[in-house]
Amino acid sequence: MLRKYGVKNIIATVTLLGILLIVIFYTEPESAFPDDYFNTTSLLETYALTEKNATTPEPETQPPKCEPNMNAENVSNFGSLSNQIQDFLYYRHCRSFPIILDLPHKCGRPDKPKDIFLLLVIKSPPNNFEHREVLRKTWAKERSHNGKKIQTIFISGTDGYGYDKERLNKLLALEHKQHGDILQWNFKESLFNLTLKQILFLEWMNRRCPHACFLLNGDDDVFAHTDNMVEYLQSLEDNNGTKHLFTGQVIENAGPIRWPQSKYFVPLQVYDGNSYPAYCGGAGYLMSGYTASVIYEKSKSVEILPIDDVYMGMCLDAAKLKPTTHMGVSTLGWYIPSRTVDKYHPCFLKEVLVIHKFSPASLYILWHEVHNPKIKCGTQLLK
Ligand SMILES: *[C@@H]1O[C@H](CO)[C@@H](O)[C@H](O)[C@H]1NC(C)=O
Ligand SMILES: *[C@@H]1O[C@H](CO)[C@@H](O)[C@H](O)[C@H]1NC(C)=O
Ligand SMILES: *[C@@H]1O[C@H](CO)[C@@H](O)[C@H](O)[C@H]1NC(C)=O
Ligand SMILES: *[C@@H]1O[C@H](CO)[C@@H](O)[C@H](O)[C@H]1NC(C)=O
Ligand SMILES: *[C@@H]1O[C@H](CO)[C@@H](O)[C@H](O)[C@H]1NC(C)=O
């Protein structure tokens, strides 16, 4: 009897694991594009027409190529580190990369700045075409809400090698031309280069968009209730972005993950402290223009840590500023205020600011449900 039950259990577990694996593989496709997605002949033709204007960068902004730092090998046991970490250490000091796609007038001209209330800054690798397309139709749509202007910028590096890299660069160039919402730099997209992306953006913002009042820094797979955000920011006493604000889901008392199998493994050779300062989970947080400029200034002297959200916390800490928690932000995707509330329920989503993680199709449906006037929500779920 017992043995039989045990076998059944094992079978059930194995089946469940199988399903989980299928789900994992299904939700993380290697490439969003099948091989025949583009007719590359016609793409090349289109691209040839736009190439000159879209990709010729301004000569003054091109920094020299950053050489690897061979002294990185001096750290103890360098040879035992993974390629990813060795690579990070070689290039850790590199902070400027050529810009491939720029948006010099996104925030107006220096003599005539645009009145941008909320700038949505969305980290999006080149391949995430579908995420960007859906975001442009939903929460990241450029518009005014309550009389306040919302603008969107996707930030990207380069990905792939050879022909693939070229194709993805062309894709971004086409989107840039059509939507005017892509910033791209010539560095390789990787988990450990996300901090670099963040710093490159802050440098750009400091130069090109210092007047934006607030920004939402987020991933392209989150649901961000940008209408709520505008209303929340408007309700603040200091609502023109000139005071400190950094809010999201605060993570406190965390430290580096020393387990080598983890995606976020940070060895002693990269960070020898035991703990991180408080920071906001990277899937989505809001900050004021003032705080963005303070972080940028501090970033010049804070050594790069490959975990981008922690790095922002380190810069805040260096400026003696603190992040705050907003109850409507759930970057872990599991934080639901009550067990009886469904993450997909529009009444729950009506109250949130940011929650992840959703497929492009779910985002599309949810955005419409949240705006469906027929859905009446009783009590306020979050306050
Ligand atoms: C691709 O586009 C080109 C130019 O528009 C056209 O001549 C060619 O027939 C197309 N090829 C395929 C396989 O559709
Ligand atoms: C490039 O930009 C100039 C002015 O900015 C415009 O007149 C010209 O038509 C553009 N060329 C192409 C190929 O888009
Ligand atoms: C690293 O080692 C090289 C030679 O092995 C030496 O020239 C260099 O000064 C060392 N760098 C540091 C920072 O210790
Ligand atoms: C970051 O980007 C640079 C420039 O493309 C590249 O040399 C480096 O290997 C990348 N670092 C990681 C950790 O991927
Ligand atoms: C922003 O608001 C403060 C008061 O909270 C005011 O002193 C300051 O002049 C305002 N700045 C701008 C640029 O409007």
C-alpha cells in the first residue's frame, strides 16, 4: 500500500516537474523571431533609405574604444571565476560607449524644453520587439493624463553576433524612425551590463532631459499603471520633481548572493561587503528628476556593481538619501495584499503602480480591463 502510494507520488511529482519545465521553456523563448520573420531583402531596402538619418551618430559624442583592464587578473583566484565575471572585471571601468540611436530633441531643445511630467524609461533588449509594441499601445503610450505629459524611451544595447546583431540593430533603427522612442548604445546586452545601461541613461538624461519632473525606471514585462502614477505624483506636496523621491518596493537587509549557481552570483572579488544598502526592486521604481541627477553625480565615484537596482541603492546611500516603499509596487510579482485578491483582477490592478511579470498579450488585455468603465470596484483594495 505504502509503496504503491510512494510510486504514485513520484509519478505525480515527475509529471508536475515536467509541466513546470514546459512552462519555463514556453515562457522564455530563445528568440522572439522565427527565422523567416522578416523578408530581409525588403528590410535591407527600407533600411538603406533610413540608415543615414537614423544611425549616423553625432561625431562629438563618440568616446574612444574602452580597452580591457588587464590588471583585473590580479584579483585572487581570477582563473576560477566564470567567463561572465571575468568579462565583467575586465570592463568594469568602462562607462562611455558610442551612442547608435540618439533622441537629441526628445525633451525639446535647450532654449525650448518640453514640459515632461513623467518620463518612462524602459529597459528593453533589442529582441523584445513584441513587448515594446504592446507597451506603446498600453501603459507606455505617449500622451497627457490629467494635463500632464507622459513620454517614453526604451533603452537598449546591442545583442547577438554578426548577421543577427546587424538584423537586430536594423530592427531598432526602424522602430526609432517610426516611433522616436529608442536610445541605443554600442555595448553588449547582458545581465551584468544592466548597471552600465542605467549609467549611460542617467548621463544622457543629465545632458538632454534635465527638466523632466519624474521618471519611472522599469522593465518591459511589467504592468505599470501610469495613470495612477501621474495622479499619485500630482498629489505630492512637492510635485515638480525638485525634491528627493525614490519609491518602489524597498528591499532591506539584503546582501550579495554567494551561491555560484545563482544568476545573480556576486563573488568576493566583485563585492567584498556582506550587505547592500536599502534599494528598490529593479522591475519598476519612481524617482524625481532631482534624485536622478544626484544619483548620476554619485555614480561617477561609486564603483560599478553588476546588479543594477542594488547599484542605484548604493548611489542613493552615497548621497545619504533613502528609498521609500510604495504599497502599490510589487516587483517580485508575488506580493498580493490579501489572499483573496487575484493578481489578474482589474480591481486589484486599478490600485497598483507596478507589478510584474506579464506576457505582452496579458499586458494588452489587462490595460483594457483596467480602463473598462463597466467594471465597478467596491472598496479600495490598497491604501
Ligand atoms: C522580399 O521582398 C522583395 C522586395 O520587396 C521581393 O522582391 C521579394 O520577392 C520578397 N521575397 C519573399 C520571399 O517574399
Ligand atoms: C534626413 O533628414 C533630413 C532633415 O533632417 C530630411 O530632409 C531627409 O529627407 C532625411 N532623409 C531620409 C532618407 O530620411
Ligand atoms: C598587476 O600585475 C601586473 C603584473 O603582473 C603589475 O604590473 C601590476 O602593477 C599589477 N596591478 C596591480 C593593481 O596590482
Ligand atoms: C559589457 O559590454 C561591453 C561592451 O560591449 C563588453 O565588452 C563586455 O563584455 C560586456 N560585459 C558583460 C559582463 O557582458
Ligand atoms: C518647484 O516647487 C518649489 C516649491 O515646492 C518651488 O520653490 C520651485 O520654484 C519650483 N521649481 C520649478 C522649476 O518650478
